[in-house]
Amino acid sequence: MKKTLLCLSLLALAVLILAASNTRGATGATGSAPFQAAPTIQQVQGSHSVLGRPTLSAAFIDRVLAAAHSPATGTGEDFYQLSLRDGIDDAWPLSFFHHESDYGRTGEARVTYSIGNSRCIKTRPCIDQNRGGYAQMWNWVDGIVQWYTLISTLYINQWGRSTVEQIIPRYAPTSDGNDEQGYINALVNDAAAYRAGQVLL
């Protein structure tokens, strides 16, 4: 009798273990989990040129800015036309705008209208000099124009820096408290997401 009870107990235990194993498999790596973790920024390799024709439409940029409740909503056509003018893919300035100020919703950009939080330049007023100084643009369109001009004239034509990996060490150096590789990763991942039609908030 004892042997029978022992055998039944072992059999019941085996059934319980098997059932638990099957339950884990239903939501594991090969199954479809009920909840997915938020996507993380992927480490990038190689070089990523900012040069090229626009890969985003004006309408898509407007959709991103509107979804994010950006104060620069409605400037998609400006991004697009300046990309055609300067030969800079518009996925990059939108990525900078997202990374620097959440599309103008945070930080200095709320006051300066600068999509890239530009430091002081000769042609615009210099404000908040106690915090290093920032260029005060006339409006959002002016801020977009100034970013394209800065990258095309100074970084590309004068310094010969046309990839994200070449631009960021001068644009947002570690010496200013920036995470250069983290910034590069964020830009590259954003640009790829936009090109895939993702609206990033």
C-alpha cells in the first residue's frame, strides 16, 4: 500500500512539473508574451552619413510633431525643403530635435526655438550666458534653417564631418558632460525608426 501511495505521489509530482514547464513555455522567448518590454536603444556600429535626399515626407514629420504636441508642429515642409537644399537627410535633424528637447517641449528650446540647442552664434542674440550661452532664434522655422546651415556650412564643408560619428564629438562632447556614444546610438535608432514609419514621442 505504501509503495502504491509513493508511486501515485511521484506521478502527481511529475504531472505538476510538466504542467508548469508548459506554462512557462507559452510566454517565454519563443512564445508570444502578453506584455512586451519597452524597446531599448541599440548599440550601433559603423558610420552613418547625414548626407542624402530626404527619407521622410513633410506630412510624416508633421504627424510626428503633432502627435508629440510639439510647438513646432506644421514645420514638416521646412525640414523637407531644407533637406533638398542642403543635401541632408531630414531623418537626422528630426532625430536631433527629439534627442535635444523632445521636439521643443523641454529645456532651452522652449525659449530659443532651436531644434539643436545651438550655442551662441554671431547672427542671433545670445541668451542664458550664465549657462554657457544659447542662440535665440526668431521662430521655429528660423531654428530649423540655422541647424541645417550649421551642419552643412561648418561641420560638413569646413570641418569635413559628414557622419553622425564624426559630428557628435564636436557637437556634444564628453567635456560638456555628454554621453557621446549614447547620443550617437539615440540618433541612429531614431532615424531608423522614422524611416520604418514609427512615430516616436
